[in-house]
Amino acid sequence: MFEPVLLKNVAVPDSHLLSTYEAGGGYQALAKALREYTPDEVVNLVKQSNLRGRGGAGFPTGMKWSFVPKQVDKPKYLCCNADEGEPGTFKDRIIMERDPHQLIEGLAVSAYAIGAKTAYVYIRGEYVTAIRRLEEAIAEAHEKGYLGSRILGSDFNFTVHIHCGAGAYICGEETAMLESLEGKRAQPRLKPPFPAVAGLYASPTVINNVETLACVPHIVVRGPDWFRDIGPDKSPGPKLYCVSGQVRKPGLYELPMGIPLRELVDHAGGPLPGRKIKAVIPGGVSAPVIPEHGLDVGMDFDSLTAAGSMLGSAGVIVIDDTTCMVKVATRIIEFFHHESCGKCTPCREGLSWVVKVLRRIEAGDGALGDLEQLEMLCKGIFGNTFCALGDGAAMGLRAALAHFRDEFVAHIEERRCPFH
């Protein structure tokens, strides 16, 4: 039986309070790190754990930290990406609302490791409860000496600031988030230089998401071997899966990384009564859809990549046999088109044309040449955009066309939606 790690406190009464967090062993990792390890040793612990970023890209966390230059005249910054704009994703919100001190301790240990004295939590403005809980938790941590000057009697000084975003999906891209933090229009930067060298205010910066940072205290307390023993070797650790869509028990599930997608759907109660699963989107709407016959794939970075999709934010959206895949594809591309920052032509103009063609097909006015045109547009977008927003849109549409082409053809030939 798998014991929850990241969600162990969420069902406890007053789980957001410092007293509750301390009663469950909270801030022991910070004390242990400051007392027993040098910053480089903490970095090595995280490297040994094989922790990979939970924000979507799956980049090794310890390796990212090691890119920060040791000797620089500029301050170093730690930024927490808590924007969570991927549709179907709500894991970070639960941590911030129910167990905010877990994030704060993760921030403190991570900042100690990279030599940062300041952290910014970039959080979407709609997360009103999470913002309030974080503000209260930061105040509690300051009062108890877990934040501020000479933390726990050490030479380590550290403060956390909250920055509320305006709900732009593009701010999930790390350099667009940095632009927004600096008060500029949120658009991706040209890389290199990468944030580890020239990030916030042109200073060395590490950017991790909420779930990634929440894993760090547990690695320090329990050790990297414990972490590696959970899930597959190349993608170990506990994982938060957001399950929504047409299932009986949608919600947030903590299970080992690598659990088969079919088993995960079973944890969520399976399909609704009298229905069958048609497909599942495994990692938020930017992840290519997987048809029912492919659901035995492991929910980890490498397995899903090999299956032609990606883990992404682990926003699992279940689609049953009553749903029109043309409608699904249209709605997803409409979202990407709306959220495109407009900086590069392939994304800005390409997605505009894709939306027009999909709406025409969905309305029953499509032509057989439209499917070839969609393929051509995807080819023009994929790999030619400034950031991964356009790539995600193109990959998702390509998968829908590949697995459910018959539904697109039916719309065109019957000049109507067969499902509605």
C-alpha cells in the first residue's frame, strides 16, 4: 500500500497552520540541511534522488541547480512557478491551500542549496484562497524563525515574496514568467542565455514548480535512496495526478510515478455507468491524446514519450464514447489560440487558421482537403515557434487526426456532427 507523501497532511484539520505542519515533522528538513549539509551537498542529494521537474518538462532538478554559477557579483534568485495554467491541472493549488508550509520549507531548502536569499512565488491571481493561505504561512514562518535573518541560528538569510499574475497561460513558460515578474509584457525570451545564468533582473535564477519544491524536504529527511525506490529508476518518486473528465471519482491522486494509466483511471472509479472510455489526455491539453487501447502505458516521462505523448503537468482528462473528438480538438485549439502571446508568426497566425478550419468542420461546412490543410498547418507550427505553446497545440491536433480521423471524415461527409 502506497503511503501519501505530498498529500499526507491535506485531510488533517487546520492543515494549513504552522502548528499542524510542525506536529507532522515540518521544518525538520530545513534544520537538517542547515545543520548537517553544505549547499553543494544538498544539491548532490537532489541529484542522487533523480528528482525530475514536475512542471512538465521533466528536467533533472539537481542538474538545473548545478548550472547556477558559484562566484557571481549579482544576487541569486529562486522563483516558484505556481501559475498552473494548464487546463485539467489543479495539484499545485491543493498544496498551497492545504499545506502551504510544505512549499515554504521546500523553497527555503532549495534556496540554501543554490545560494539564493530571495524567492518569488508567481501565482495565478484567481487562486484567492491559495494566495491568502500562503501569505498567512509566510507570516507564521517569519515569526517562528524559519524565514528572515539568521534562520534557526545559522548564517542563512531568506525571504519569500508573492507575485500575483493576471491569468495568462504563457506565464507557465519560465522566461515569460520572468518578464511578467519584471513588470513587462509576458512573452518568452530568446535562449541562451538561460535563466540559471541570466534570469530575473539578469541575475542567476532557478525556476521550479510547486510540486517539485514540495519533494525537496522529503528527500533531505528520508534520503535519496528512499525517493529512488518509488517508481521507475529514471523517473522516481511520488507523483500527483489530477484526474478529471468523464470518470466517476474525479480528483487529485498521489501514487507512484510510473503507475499504468489504465490503473490510474480505475483509481478514479473508471468510466461513468453505461459508457466506455474512448481516449485519455495524460498530461494536460498540451499532451497528445492516447486512445483506449494504449492505456497500459506507464505514467512517467520516458514511457509516455515513447508512446507519442508526454506526462506534462499530469492533468489526466478522461474522454468517453459519447464525446466528439472533433469538438474536443476544436476547443483545445481555441484555448491555445486565445492564450498565444502573439510574439511569433507560426503560433499567432498558424493557430488562427487552424481554429477557422476546425470550426468549419465542426459546423458541417468542411471539405476533404481540410484535413490535409490541418496537417500542413501543424507542420508549419511545430518546431518553428519561440516557445512550446505552439508545439503543444500542433502535437495534440496531430494525435487527434491520427487516432480519430474517421470522426473528422464523418463530419465532412455527413456535413454535421454525428455526436450532436
